[in-house]
Amino acid sequence: MSEIEVPNSPGKFISKWRSEGPVDNSTLATWKDEMNIESWLMIAEAALFLDAAELFEIIKSNLSAAEHATIGLVRRRMLGDNKLEHAIDEAIKIAKNPETRDLKLEGRLRMERGLARFESGDVEGAKEDLEWAELRLKSVAKASRDHDLSLLNRAALLMATNAPLMALNVYSEITRDGDHAHETIAISRLGASRIRASMGHMFDAARHAWNAHSHAIQAYQTNMAIEAGTLFLELSLANIDTDAERMQVQVENAKPRRVEDPEPMLVVNPLDIDGVFDWCFNNLPKSNAGEHRPDLRAMVSIAKNLAKIDYFDDLFSEPDGVEDATLAAMIQVCSDDEEHNRIWGERLSVLTLI
């Protein structure tokens, strides 16, 4: 098995601190430069989330006034404080003050306020803040983590307010050939795939799901890659054709269409079906436990349709390892064998009586 090289990140910085620290602030600055981490704020946030309290106390002195205000908000949210709009307003004032101005953080804080306003029911205020934040971050930090988040949050707000076509337009701004993170591209393409599928645009839906699967793998987001992969398979099952071009070729050849252009037909080569299915199967969690297992439900359903149900012989032989009642019900109807039906019927009874 090939080794995965973990990219430089605040999380890797924390790991280095735990293995080689404690060290002084000067050494920490050297590490930050070597890892090309953009700001101390990113490290401070990671230290909070990963419970590296000693490191957090050391690097606090490296934060600007605006960063101090921002990390204070992060800390309050971690403690369960949801009434943050006034504190966000105060942090925005600091980020706007000519003496302490930080254009990037002002964009991020406006995004934070937009989310807080949405949670409080102020949809129009949320739209205003999220649009403003995205425009600011696009101008000063395009394709950064915060800019990516601003785009995804705008799209999520539009979906929540029943404007899927506008959300689709926002997703289209996250280009695959730009500098956006693979995770951001994967999330956007998952959303775009579902919107396209709801409109009956099956080729575009499958194309987006394929891209989401690919970019999630590159982002080391296994659960998301399985989610996107099973979506691609579900969209493609009725359109398998041995003469079809490979999906990667179809994706690369896809071009924007005019309104009058016909919708492309979805045809998928069985080699692509097998490749995605095998990747998803081989990367499923080792345990079958969990009361909510949509990954296993999807894969069992797909396996039945592809006559690959034997892949799950181990799962079928271990009813006590399944905690998802819906999954147990699906497994029960996968075989006509009386003993299979009896065993899984008993397991389903136990799960539905809990």
C-alpha cells in the first residue's frame, strides 16, 4: 500500500508540536514559515480544536487585534454560546478600524454575522452579509479557505431559501481548474449533482458526482468520496453501455451548452461502474456498527442491482454487528433463503424494539 503524504496544515503543525515540543516562540515561527501556513490565527484555531492549550497560550501574543477578536468568537462558539451577533459586530469594528484593519478578517467576520443572522431568522440580513463577504474575500483572498467557505455558505443559504438555480450558479464559480481546495470542489459538485438530478439533467448530474468523487479522494475525504461515488452509481445504473466512452473522457469533453442545445444522453461504461463500486467497497469503514449507515445502505442496494451482492457475504453473516434498522430490513430482502430471512428478521425485531 502506498503511503499518503499528509499536506502541511495547522493540524500537522499541532502534531509536530506534540512530537517535538514544547519549543519557544522563535522556533514556532520557523515551523510556520517552513510549512507555509498563512497566519497564526489558523494555528490558534487548530490548537483550540485539538486541545493544545499550552501551544495556544504561547502563540496568543502573535495574534493581531482583529485576530484576537476572532479567536474570542471561536472560543465562545466552542463553549456553546450561540448569541454572538453583538460580539461579531464589535470584532468587525476592530477589523475596520484604520489602526487595526484586516480586510480578510472583515470578510470572514461578515460571513460569520451572516450565518448568525440566518440562525436567528433574519434571512435578508444573512443574504446581504454573505454576498458582501464573498465579494470582499474574492478580491483580497480568492480561493482561500475563507473564500471557499463564503461560496459554500452562499450556496447553502440559497438552497435553504428554495433558490436551487441561484445556488447552482454559485457552485459554478468554484472552478476545477482554479486554486480552490479539492474538498471545496467536491462539496460544490455534490450539491450541483443533486440540483441537476432534481431537474432531470442526468448527464450533468452524473458528471458532477464523478468529479465530486474524484476531488474528495484527492482531499483524503473518504466518507465524502463514498457519498459521491454511490450517488454516481445510483444515477448511472439504468444507463450502462459497453460502447460508452470512459467517463473521464466525457467529463473532459463536456462544454457549456446554449439553451437550445439538446441535453446530452447519459451512457456509462461498465468499467467506470466497476471502478467506482470497487473503490467505495474497499474504503468502507471496517465496522458495520452505527444506527445511521447510509453508506452501507447505498452500497448494498447498488450491489444487488449489479449482481455483486456476494461482496457483502461477511456483512450478511454478522447480523449482531448491524445497528441500523433500515439496513437490516434491506439485507433481509436480499435473499430468498429461509434461514437468512429468519436470522435477519430476528435482528430487525431487536433493533425496532430498542
